[in-house]
Amino acid sequence: MTQYEHGMVVAAQPEAVEAGAAVLRSGGNAVDAVIATGLVAGVVDPQMCGIAGFGNLQVLLPADGIHRCIDFHARSPLATRPDQWEDLVVGETRDGFGFVLDGHVNDVGYQAVATPGSMRAYFEAQTTWGLKDWGEIVDHAIRLADDGFVIRPHTARWWAEGATMGRADNHDRLRFSATGRDLYFRPDGTLKRVGDVLANPDLAATLRIIARDGADAFYSGPIAERIAEDMAANGGLLDAADLAAYRTIHNDPLVGAYRGHRITTNHPPGGGVMVLEMLNVLEHFDLGAMGHNSVEYVRTVTETMKRATSDKDAFVGDPAFVDVPVDRLLSADHAADHAASIKAGDRARVTRLAFEPADTTHVAVVDRDGNAASMTHSLGMPSGVITDGLGFMYNGCMAVFDPRPGHADSLAPGKSRFSSLCPTMAFDGDGLRIVVGAPGGTQIAMGVTQALLNVIDHGMDMLAAVSAPRVSGTSDAIDVANGVPWSVSDALEGEGYEVIRSPRTHDFAAVYGIRVDGGRLDGGADPAGDGTAQVV
């Protein structure tokens, strides 16, 4: 059995990390810790994730010969019609992560809600592979919902962000429901601020039911009944039949290779195929010799990103509804063609209709026995809807479906939409080397890929890997974080590229990961957020 000197939990919220660490200290394994961490994240970061969200979880239990993924993407309600919003299209976000409709009907409110998968996945993973009692795992989240938690800078920053890329204003999401107005605003009507305490007794009561009765309470029991009543009363598409029919998908990871490492990630409709495609292309270049974030490095990496983005837009969707050509996208010939085009100086174009939210979160855990778990989970852009008495906000996943019929990610009943989330692991031989993932909408695959490059090509430890300034190519422009040297962006502009500099020093996803170095672990929490890495 693999043994490390210690275990480690890395996540975006210190309270969630503490819960996961407490579980490890009390004898739980990596799966127990990842679920406890995820449940607490839904309490203390309630617009980033929660029990009415979606995601993907990769689990490694070497001693038991288990290496599996749980796909728990949200699904469009069965009442969805392919053409229901075709006449309302205003545009598409510049990064390709969502469509803007007249009245934001797909973005805020009851019609924005897709059938959530998070609660079922949390329960299945922990009761299948965990060591602790389910109720004990949920208790950490219950206590924080009851007692309250201090609002952190990242949470307050998202609340205050307003409208971005044509989407609805975040203030409108927060004030959409009576519960939201009570929870997130002060008596004078202003948003709560950093340092204010937020307790959510309704959510604590909901979690107590779930701790007692498991996921069935959410999908077919009393919570499901209340959800269905509220949706029916307010014109939602989601109903009791959608909840009762929801099932997760368990599968083996999607496997690729990069410079002698075996890379494991998730299947479509997740973003793992993009990560593996980009690594296949980039293996044709000596990135280490170019130098990290040099002009040639940024051009090569972003041109690779643009090609993978165009392939995703054209071909990647829910494999139950569209034929996703995974083998072709990951073939050696496809990578070689892209690499040759980049070397020839060709510039890719990413087609958009017109006009990326970091509304997701990630947790990575490795325990002392060599078990590992990597989970990215989200609400999409949160819908703003909170059913009276239940305390949690629903996902807004309908906003990312293509409202135009005939495309890979077009609307259809019971369909999952593409998401860039890609919890990923890397192995050197049989040994685990990297556990990594990120929130950040369409930028997730870009952030995860750059973290892998930073460790494998540039020899960084995980803290340096997640802290190094990132770039992105998800449109015709090259986006750079403010930490990228101006000399680099100036040179790219001199070559005729449009370069858009983010005001943020750290941008384009927020990466969290653990690196295994012999028997020791080092972790990194993206400096753009409030996250931490804790040794146990």
C-alpha cells in the first residue's frame, strides 16, 4: 500500500478545507474528506456550488484497485423544447461560455434551473467508497449553516461584481428570492460585506433531513416535493419526474499521455477531452526551452487553446445526444496537424455570435494511504432561485445550452450541456504525481492545462504552478493576466494579435492542486481566491 508522510486537503474555502482535514484526522479517507469539504463549500460559498448543482469527481483507491469518475452534470428538464428560446437570442459571450437571451430567461429565474446532480453524487461517492458514517460527513456543513460563517473577500467580490459579458447582474441573482434578500443583504438594502456573519438555518434544516435520509430525500422525498411545488407555481421547467429520474454516470477515466506521464480526466460533456487534446498538440513543442510565458510560449499555448476551443464548439456535447469523435480529437494525426499549423504561423479563428464566470469551485484531497479524490462542482451561473424554507440556491445551467437548434450543445429534453470542468490526475509510471482541478467556466481546461505544464515542463512545485500568471485563447484575442510581462503582450501586439490584459494579477480559472514528490505532498491554492492547503 502506498504510504505518504501526511495527507493534504486543498480547496477554495478555508472552512471547507478545515472540514476535510478534520475528517482525515478522525480516520476518514480521501473520499470522506472530499465530500465533507464539498458540502461545506456549498454553505460558505453558496453561489459557487451546492446541493442543487453539478460536477465531476475522480476517485483513486489504489489498494482496492479502484479508479473511477462520477459524472453528475445537470440535465435539462424533460419539458425543454429545442426551439423554446430560438427567437430570443441576443448574442454569445466572448469566451463562448453561455448565450445571452432577451430578458435573461435562461440565466435568472425558474426557467434557468436544470435537474441537479450534486446531491446524488455526494451521497453515492461517500456511501460507496468512504469509511465514515454519512451523517457524520454532513454534520460539518450543518454546523456552519446553523452557527454562521464570516463572509470572505472572494465571496463579497463576486456579489459586488455586477453584470459581466452580457449576463444578468449578480445583484439580481442575489435579490431574486425572498430568502436571498434576507440572507445576503443588510437591513438597509445594501449587500453584506466582508466580515459580516451569515447564518442559514433553512439550509441547516434541509441538510439535517439529508443527513438522516440520504439523497432520496432530495430526489423523491419531502425536499423533492417542495422543489416540485415551487417550480410548478413559478413557471419552472423542472418537475418531480425530472428529480426522480436523475441518475449519475459512473465510468473509468478518460486516459491520455504527456511527456511520459499518464493523464486521467473526465469524459464529455466535461472538459477533459480539451485538456488531453491540448497536451497532445503541445508535446510537439519544446516548451521548457521556450521559457515560461515567453512570447513564443504564449503564442504556441494560446494557438493550441483556440484550436481545442473550436473543436469543442463544433463537436463536444452530451454523448447521449451527439456523436462526440473523442478518438479523432485525441488522435496523433489530429495533434500533428494542429502542431504543424501552429509552427507554420497560421492563426486560428474562434467563431462567436457576438459579445466566463468563476462560479464554480474545486477540492483536491490525497490521504496518507495514497487514496486521492479530485472534484469540481458548480451551480453554473446561479439562477438566483431559492425555494422558501430550503435555503439553497439552484443552478442556472440552462444558460449555457445553445438556443439555436442543430448544434452539438443545442437544447433537448434530458440533456447535459458541455462544461469545461475537468478534475485531473497525472501519474509517473504507476505513481500518482499530480491531482488538480479548477473553477472558472470555459477557462477551467486552460488553467488546468497550464498547471500541468508548469509542473511537468517547468519543474514547479504546486504552489508555484497555480500561482504563475496564466494566459487564455478562447476567442480570436489572446487574454493575459496582469502578471504577464508587458514586453510579452507588446511583442504579440506587434505581430498583429489582439491582446486583452486582465486587470487581475491572477486570472483565467482558479487552480487548486496537490503534487506528490516522493513520499511528500505539496499543495497550492490559487492566490486569486481565499483558498488554502492544509497538511494532515
